Amino acid sequence: KKQAMIRNFSIIAHIDHGKSTLADRILDSTGAIQEREKQEQFLDKMELERERGITIKLQSVRLPYRAKDGQEYILNLIDTPGHVDFAYEVSRSLQACEGALLVVDAAQGVEAQTLANVYLAMENDLEILPVINKIDLPSAEPERVKQEIEDVVGLDASDAVLASAKSGIGIDEILEQVVEMVPPPDGDPDAPLRALIFDSLYDSYKGVIVYMRVVDGTVKKGMKIRMMATDTTFEVTEVGAYTPHPVILDELSVGEVGFIVASIKNVRDTRVGDTITDALNPAKEPLPGYRKVNPMVFCGVYPVDSSDYEDLREALEKLELNDASLSYEAETSTALGFGFRCGFLGLLHMEIIQERIEREFNIPIITTAPSVIYKIFQTDGTVIEIENPTLMPETQKIDHVEEPYVKASIMVPNDFVGTVMELCQNKRGNYVDMKYLDENRVNIVYELPLAEIVYDFFDQLKSSTKGYASFDYELIGYQTSHLVKMDILLNGESVDALSFIVHRDRAYHRGRILVEKLKKLIPRQMFEVPIQAAIGHKIVARETISAIRKNVLAKCYGGDISRKRKLLEKQKEGKKRMKSVGNVEVPQEAFMAVLQID
Ligand code: GTP
């Protein structure tokens, strides 16, 4: 029976512990990739991902594997993203599996983010197979890491495979364990179709390609299907799987993983976590766990050149096709003109989208500082939620303000406990708990305002712990905070795109540092430009950018021609990311300056 020969699994690993390398090895050893088409790290498709060394889009690969028992198995390896911003996508891809390899670097040990994903896997009742990777490293301590997996994760690590993805050690052993220990999928082949969407991808020829795992029943070409959460129907035009090349199949039945194409024009109709059913013979209940992911971080995205507005809208539309967790809506700024308010899962997600707009769509953009959603309780008894600081009502209309808080777990070596606590304290954190995981590692738990995390918390954490800290957070709800809106005035005009919300106690400090920063970032103009920070009508800080003196220009335009060209090019370069605000030229960096003022 086919179902008994299927094994669906994924790989859980902390960034850099070797997930992609191992996946490649597995593809190699099952003969999935021919030598000539081999491309380093096949699963990480996008160029951007490779550069950043992270996995964003989920992919699944179907691999035929002849096991030592002489039987031919179908292994479906489902890739998961590795970053804290993409926890929901990870949870859906894990739900599509019966097992997971837990890859731990033999020199680094277990990291906080790995733990979060292991817990997700446990919640989904997956069989977790520990793999200790990089045993070829001189600093490898496989026995210590095994012990750590038992102590920290609570898994039996006595059978953990000692592997080196780089040198190809332990790969067969891993595949044998997958066949032996990961249970085959158990769905009902005769029940109405239920398939779990764990990813989708927009293709300009075929429309949306939906990656899914069949849980019950069968899906085939010509079938009318319905997405249960979005309640939309389509006719299946193609069914297939990646090997890793796409191959067309007659059908996908119970337990199988693959893709369908159904003339779907919009990825919003194919939400990750939604259930596909047979429109004519629908399932009674959708698969559990569907949740519409809500963006947590927002920022304004504006074209540098306002004639790019329509292109930018199209770019966002296309990106949204591939990314259901991205949201956007039109907004207008007095300073920046027509643009969009975009919502993201987190800062990394935001950076990725910004880069893709510029690289894939070639649209220079200006982004404003990220904000979270604040709840404003007004004196008239109404509550509004704002994701743009400029929408904050006047002080006298506000009763109190609440902001989102997260529970953050930070795992660090002993030596950095003091540093991390100081950082969290600085970020308005409330200490919750601290646990020693072994004699040299500590898990520190703090409640922190999401807004502080959104600013450069992660970077500061990394730099203050020499990169040793690992970090994970979850939203825990809203708490009252004494927050005020800080406005920035250039040349006497309030620039809405520079406004931000800040805790009362830090307002003066941040205001002062920010105007100093802006003074450095905004180039000198032909006239003097005062920069002011204000809370309500009260100016809390002021700096002045002095005017360009004529002889400075004269100097530039004299001299040799190559120098002049270089200067012009530099100016052109600079122009791309400048925006005229009133009559002041403001560079992109100025809009993000608020992120780096602690
Ligand atoms: P993300 O895609 O960012 O999640 O990282 P990853 O977990 O996929 O890690 P990746 O496979 O990219 O490996 C990270 C680094 O570790 C690369 O430089 C690999 O060459 C290296 N690496 C992976 N496996 C091994 C191994 O077994 N031994 C050694 N020495 N290095 C390894």
C-alpha cells in the first residue's frame, strides 16, 4: 500500500547549524539531483535568501528512497523557515509532517529559537530525531550536546545520529531512522478530501501554485475544490510534486505532499493553514489550527519618485501574492506624498520586503520607521487602534494608551547575564525568570514592549553578547504605558513621516539624540534649516543645519574632470534615496534614524 511507504518530515535547526547543507546531502544521496544540475543549497531558492543565509519560502521535495529493507519509500522533505518572524509558517509546515530531524551544531549546542520550533513539533506530535551535525569540527562536543538535548529539550538522544553534512557522514543513517521511526501518514483514503496548505507561490503563467499535504481523500485534475477558510472554489488544472523538478502526477492521495494549480489569481485565496476540500463532497470540519496571521510591525513605504506609485502598488500586490503575511493599504503623508502602510510579521520580514521591492522591481523607496499597533483609550470612552504615529489624537483627548508586550526568552552563556539584563532593563523590560540550563548556559525571560524589540534590540543583543545570545519572543497582550507622540519639525514644518511614539521618560533623551542625528544625516541646503523635536506644542530639542557657503560649491566644480564626475555620480546615487520634504532634501536614513538612538 502506497500510504505505508510515505514518510513526511522536516528539518528543525537553528540558523547556521547546517539545515541547508544537510538537505542537499539528502537530495544527493537519494539521487534526486543530477550532478550537472546541482546547485549549492537547492532548497533556498531566492538569491536574497542565499545572501542572507536564511530560509524564507517553504519548499517540499519528494524523494524516492530504497531503504536497507529493500523497499522503495517516498520521502517528502518539507523545508521550514528558520527565523522567529515566521513561526506560524513553521507550525503549518510541521503540521504537514509526521517527523522532524532536529539538527544541532555539535560545537554550539541547543539555541532558544531551536527550542521554540521543537516545542511546535511536539505540539504537532511529531517524532523528533536528534541529529548532531558538524562532528568534523575540532571544537565538536557531541557527548555534551547529546546531554544538553536530553536536559534542555527533554528528548532521548541516545540514538542521535552523529553527522557531518559537510563531509557526508551519517546521511544514510539519518534516512534509515526516518524510514524506521517516523510513522507513515494515517489519513482516511475514502473520506472527503482534506488537504493542508502550507505554502503557495505566485507564478505568472499558471497563477498560484499551492503547496499542500493531503490528509484525507484524493485530489486530482478536473476536481472542483474549495478553500474552507476563505470560502472560494476553483477547478484543479494540474497536480504534481517537486523531485525537486516539478513533475505532473495523476493525483495526490492520502499522506502525499505536492502542489496543485487551479487558475487561482490571488494568494489571498490560498491562506497558509487553510484546508482544501472537495467542493462537491466537502469535509465537515477543516483541519485544526488555521489562523489568519496578523502583522505586528508597520511602516510607511513611499516611492522616491512619485511617478512610481502605480508600479509600487503592483509590486506590493505581487509580493502579497507570495506572502499572505504581508499586508498593505494606501496612505498619504504630507511629507512623502502617496504611499502605503505595510504590515509585517517582524523586522526581518520588513527588511526582506524592502529589499525585494528595490531589487526585483527596481523601485527606489523611502520607508518610515516601524511602528506597532497602539490602543488609544480616549476620554470620550472610545478606543482606537493606530499603527501610524501620526494618527495619535491630541493629548487632551487621550485617557490612556496601551502597547503590545512580548515575552522574550534569551539564551546566553553565563558571562553575559549581566549585559543582557542591563539591555532588557534599558528597553523597559520586566524581569520574569532566569534558569540555568547547564553550568554555563542561562535562559533569561523578560517581558518587553514590542516597540522596543522592533527597534534595534536584536542587533544590540547580538553585539553585546558577541553573537552568542539567541532570542525568541511571543506576543502576550497589551499593557498600559505612558506614551507620547514626538513630532519632528524641519524648517518649522512638522514632518509627519518622522513622528514617532515614545515613552514619556525617554522622550527628552530620544528627541535630543534624534535631532543631533538628523543634523548629521540631512545634507546642507542653500538655506539654514532648523530641526526641532516637539511633544504637543512644546519644543524639547533643537539643532540647526547651517547653509551651504558658495565657496564650497566652487571648490567642487573646479579641479580635474574625473573628480567632478565622481562627485556627480555620488550625487546621483544620493538622489535615488532622497525625498524633498517641503523644500528640504531628506535622505532615507533620516526616516530610519529613530531606530538607532539608544
Ligand atoms: P539557514 O539556512 O540560515 O537556516 O542555515 P542552515 O541551518 O541551513 O545552515 P547551512 O546549511 O547554510 O550551514 C551553515 C554553515 O555551516 C555553512 O557555512 C556550512 O558550510 C556549514 N556546515 C554545515 N554542515 C556542516 C558540517 O557538517 N560541518 C562543518 N564543519 N560545517 C558545516
